[in-house]
Amino acid sequence: MFFNGDYEKKTVMPTTETALPGREEPIATATRHFVNGNSLKGPYPHGFEKAVFGMGCFWGAERLFWQKPGVFVTAVGYSGGLTPNPTYRETTTGLTGHAEVVLVVFDPDIISYDALLKSFFEEHDPTQGMRQGNDVGTTYRSVIYTTTPEQEEKALAARRAYTRALLSAGRTTPVTTEIAPLGVFYFAENEHQQYLAKVPDGYCGLKGTGISCPVGAA
């Protein structure tokens, strides 16, 4: 349960003056994917691409992507904020500005970025602002951080297309998904990497709108 002050603190992005200071050195994490054994930090195979998505709690979002054919490796982390090398505990205060995100390294010859975007929009509710279901705070906002200009163009087009689809279905709440070039991706602690493979009955907050995303629509 949140008291009013806690709620406001968690749902307002911090400034450079109010953000936590963080640290110079990266926090310790895993080196290998718990499910497939591939290297979390690379090097990745030539020609593979990186994508970064935030859909609320990163535990369920990561499982969604690692199960897809063509995905080489996934990792959970923090991005989009101000605090360098944050810890999980720090991000939950709302004072780092980071969102919980999933890094997806994929083979574009097997799975396209458009296919990843379709799953992103359909498997969570991108209209909830600084929350996802019962998870409240800036860390749970809907985000897409792009790694190429082409990704940015496709992400913006998909957001427009999904906005139209929601309106056509009678939904009036606007899509709040943040789309921006990827800054720094900070790997989360080992315990959070592939969490739902380690704890199969663990919490997963993913819940879509039930409305299909027409990825690729003009």
C-alpha cells in the first residue's frame, strides 16, 4: 500500500538535483543466460541486433522474449534515467528515473523487429502512464529504447498504428509509451536475470488489452 507521498514520489521523474547519486562501478551480475547459456554481455554473433523494451515488471517481460525463436539472449536491467549503475532497491524508490527494461538480442533473419514490436504492444497495456496494473512508479512505465534510426521509425509507426487500433475498439486512453534512442543500459543484479526460469511460480504482471497491434500499417 502506498501513502500519498510515496505514490507521488514514485510517479514523478526525478531531476538532476533529486536523483540518487549511484556509483562509478557496474554492479555485479550474471555472465551467462540461465536458460540457454549464451553470454549476457556479448560479444554477440555478427549481424544480430539489439532491442530494449520496458513493459512494467521486467521478470515477465523477459520471459516473453527469451521464449521466441530467433532471440539469442535476453537480460533485464535499468535505462532511461539519471542514476549511474543503480541497484534494484534504488530504482524502486523512484529516484533514479530508470525504467525496468529487457535487452533483447535477436537474429533479424529469424524474427523481425516488427514482430517484437507486435508482442510488445499486445502483451501489456501501454496506456497506463507511470504504472502497469498494480505496479506503480516510474520504473514500470511503458518504454521502447531504440538502437538504430530504423528501429525508431518502426517503433513510432507501430505506436501510431496501435493508437488507431485502440481508438477503433472504443478505448479512449492514449498510448503513453515513451520512445527514444537508447542511452545507457545497466544490467540488473544476478537474482533478477531470467527470474521466472529460476522461480517458475514467481510474479508476472503482464496483461494486455486484448486488442491486436497492426504492425507495419502506414
